[in-house]
Amino acid sequence: MKKLIVLILILVITSFVVVSKDSTPLNVELAFNKNGNPNDTVYVKTPDVNSEKYKWEYIKDRLFDGETENVYKIKGPILISLENASQQDSIIIKEIIQELRIIIPNKTIDFFTSFVGKPIESVLKNNYNTLFKGIPVYSLMGSTIQIEFDPNPNHSVTVEAQGLNAVKVPNDLGNISSSRFFRDQVLNDRNGPYYIFIDINKVLFHEERKLYIQYEFLRSLCFVRDDKILSEESSVNNIFNSIKHKPENSKLTDADKFLLQKLYSDNFIEQFKTYMYANYPWRYASSFTNKKMHEFKVWGIISALGLLVFALMFSYFQDRKYKYSYLNYLLPVFLILLHLVNLVNLYDYLTSFNSVIGWNSQILFQIPFAIVLSVLISFILWGLEKISIKGNERISYQLVLKVIFTFVSFTAPLTLIFLESDREGFFEFILPYVFFSAGLAIGRGILLYLNHYSESLVKEKDFELSRLREAKAEAEFKTLQSQINPHFLYNALNSIAGLAHIDADKTEKMALSLSDLFRHSINRKGAKVNTVGDELNLVQNYLEIEQIRFGDRLDFSIDVDDDLLKVEIPMFVLQPLVENAIKHGISKIEGQGKIVLKVSKKDKGILISIQDNGPDFSEGLLSGHGLQTVYDLLRFSYGDKAEMSWRNQPQKEITIFIANV
């Protein structure tokens, strides 16, 4: 019942995950462009551009591609190398460096010559693994921004930044294309040195000229997503959000400074992830920062949930047999298909961010389709197994057939449907479904094998346990029987010893009777049971021995139904009862002692009764050796089918009832 409840809960919860194309999963407002349509990228619309949330969105939009957490920045010290720079240009660069040191205080920012102590041309003549201040040449090149001013400017204003992958290597270091290690190291550290070529032949004030140089220099510190640049009207104030090569409209804003501070902090990625998970649904945040890992997690969730439901279904339905055998296939197949629909919807919800939790019109198509398809699949599977598997084949042969039939039953109907209706989308849909069907078929085979294997182990263990119990019971039974003979012999020899000084003839007669009694026992060595008749003869011999000792003081009678004489009962189950009546009853009184033994039928069983006129039974009757042994014999022989009881009123009596004998 618990498995069914868990199964229903999983199916109900996942049934609510359906595709909705008209909603957004994000708890944010969409930013609209001038045409009134949402932008391709989701932005948080916040009126306060100075808020931290706005600045983080600025970073999110400008630096990240929405699929990975990779961002580009200079990993080592930020070094600047100037070529053909005028005195005014050098002063501007120094001012920019001072301002940048305030913005990024934890980063070394300096001229290449000042930091290394040598000009860049001298350093490049060394091997690329040569260290300067503990940094190899290739890393220094990756950390260097080379700004070249045109010594022969034309009469125009040109500011050009070469791409991030532009790598300039002196001839003495060899051809870059033939030195893959050098190239890979440079690309890993900085994707190559960043070259800025500036050609300005226009009289500009100091601050105006600084705008051009600062614009290109700061944009070289990171990789701005060109595909996410906003329109010119919305970007006149931000360096990292302005139209490329429009430095005259740019301004170093608080958002730009925030971007640089966070980008060059030691734990930038961790801070960005914290912001994303705090402000976006986890599925969107996870996919935005690492899409491949997110899809891997989603597949893990889908697979684990699918395996859990499949295992629950199998364990719930495997031992259930319906009146109509077809239902044994229909119900599980329907639940599997319904859950497959739920998993597809769940996957879409977790990977495409236009889904919400709720019911829509699509469910009205999915459930009827699952019902029709499950009827068809289950009928095919039921028919194939009904015809091909009779039940007397080898288990391996049955498992192979069931795996094949399961795969064919699940793939054939849907394949035919798609071939007839949608040939274009056939491979896009059917290939994942084929893999699902193959996994389902193999999974069913594995579970059937494990179930058969576990049942075989249980049967084997039960058989071994039964044999051990039988051996233990037999050993205990023999132990109990072996305890009776010495006990009885001990009492009989005491009686003989007591008569030896009184009456020699009685002593002789008693010794001979005892010899006959034990000869009877020895001849039945190894037997577990005896007939009622033989047990009564043993009791008769014992009473005759005791009557020699007590003389006329002992009177006994034996009453038994004739049709019970051949019934078998455990050996030595009656004699200890009679012995107890003499030892604790007759021997304790001065006058005439009387013992009555009765064996009769009662309620489809045997009732054995021993009465005597001695003192009443005391509490803890079974503490004595003889009665305890009889009780154990009955328990090992009959279990709960035998009862032993005693009473003092109206007649002192001890009884044994053995049922169904």
C-alpha cells in the first residue's frame, strides 16, 4: 500500500508540470525595446540605476553568454606598453592608470617597462618560459595591452582595437602557428595580447582626447558581448554598454566601475552565482551559469525519477494477478506512458524557460493519447507473451523473449503512427523514444532476473532453515529421551537399595522386573515414537515395580479405549507422569494410595489423565525434571497442538490433550 501511495504522489506532482508558451518563469519585469516587443535577453527593469541589482544585471548582460560561466579578463598584472605616444598621451595613460588603481585596488596596474625593468622588445627576445618576477614571458604577453599611436596620422579621427585573438610575436620566437604550446598558453592566460591602434589628427582638449583613449583601454580589460549591445539611444552614458567605436558618447559610470571591481575580485564567479540564485529561479540560474552542467543535472533528475517510478511499478504489479490476464499488462503500461509524458513535460520545464506549473489544454491531448497507446502496446505485449511463453521454458529463454517483446511492443505502434503522420519530425522524436524503449525493456529484464534470483535464494534459504530446524528438533528430542532413562533408573535403583535390607525376595523380583523394562527400551533404541499400547505396557511394568516397594499401600488402574492402542505418541511421555504421581503423591501419605490412568478420545484428539489421592499440586509444578521433560517432548513433537495442564479440585489430576491425532 505504501508503494502505491508513493507512486500516486509522484505521478500527481509531475502531472502538473506542463508546457506553457505564453508565460515567463522569472519573477521580473521584461524590458521592452522601442517597438514595444520584449528583448531577446531578459532584463530586470529597475528605475534606480545606482542599485546593486541593476549593476549585477549590467554585468550579467554584458559579460556572460547565458550558457557558461566563462568570462574573459587579464589574469596576471595589467601592463601597458606604449608605442609612438606623445607626451600628452603618456600623461593621459598615467591618469587612467591612477584612476583604475582606485577602482581595482587588488590588481597590479603599471607600465610594462616599469614593472619588468626592461622594454617589451628586450623581453620578447627571451624564451617564452623565461621568468620575469616569477612570471613567464607568455603570461606577461597575455597580461599586456599594447597601445600604438599612428606616427603619421591622416586628417581624421580613427580609433581601432584589434580582436582579442590577435597575437603578435617577434620573428626570433619562431612562427606562432608552428608553436602550439606557446599559442595555447597565451590564449589560456589572456587570449593573446590586446593591441590598440589609435590615429587621432584632430585638435582635442585634454579631456576629450582622454575619452578616446580611456574608452578603448577599459574595454580591453574584459570581453564585452557584442551581440548584446543595446541601441545607441539607451547607451550614451556607459562605456561597456555603448555602441562600439563611439567613445565621444561614453562616460565611466558607477555601473562600469562596479563591473570592473567585481570582475577582478578573487571570487567573482561565486558572487555572481549567489546573485543569480537569489534573484532568479534555480533552474534559470543553473542553466545561465552552466548550461551543459544544468542539462546533465536535469537528466540525472529525470533518470532517477524514472527509475524510481519504474521500480515502484514493477514491485507493486509483479505479484498482482488480475482475473483477466490482459489487465496485468494494461495498467502498468498506461502508468509508464503517463509518467513518460510527465517526464517530458518536466524536462521542458527545467530546460526551456517558457514553462510553468499548471494545467492547460495540452493535457487534454496527452492523457487520451496515452490511454489509446497503452491499450495498443499492452495488447501487443500480452499477445506475444501469451503465444510464445508457456512457462516451462528456461528462465534465460523467457527473459530474452520478454525483453525483445517489450522493446517491439513499445516502439512498433509509435513508429507506424509517426511514419504515417509526421515524417519530418520522425527522427527527432523517435530516436529518444527508441532509447527509452530499449532502456525500459532491458530494465524489465534485469528486474525480472533479480526477482527470480531473489526468490530462488529465499527458497534455498527456507529449505536450509527447515533442515536446520528439523535437525535441531531431532537432537533436542533425543536429548530429552536420553534424560528419561537415567532419571528413571536412578529412582528404581534407590527403591531396590531400600528393599535390600528388608525383603530379599522382593529385591530380587524388583531387579528382574527392572531388567525386563530396560530390555524393552533398549530394543527400541533410536525410535522417536511408540504406540499407546506399548507405552501403557511400560507404565504397567513400572507400577508393578513400585507395587513391590509399597505393597498393599499402592492401588492403580489403567483405562484406555481399545481403538487408541495403535496410535503413536512420543516415547516415555506417560511413565514420567505416573512416576511424578508416586513420588510427590502416594509416597507422601500414610494410608492407601490410588493412581488412575485414563486414555480416551475427545474432540478429534487424545486426552490423557493421571489422577492420585496424594497432596495437592504446588505452584511451579513444571520445575521438576520429569514433568518439564514431558512438556518439552510435547512441544517439540506437536507444537501448539498439544496442551498440558493440572488441577487440584474437584480431583487432583494432571492432563495432556493432543489435537488431531
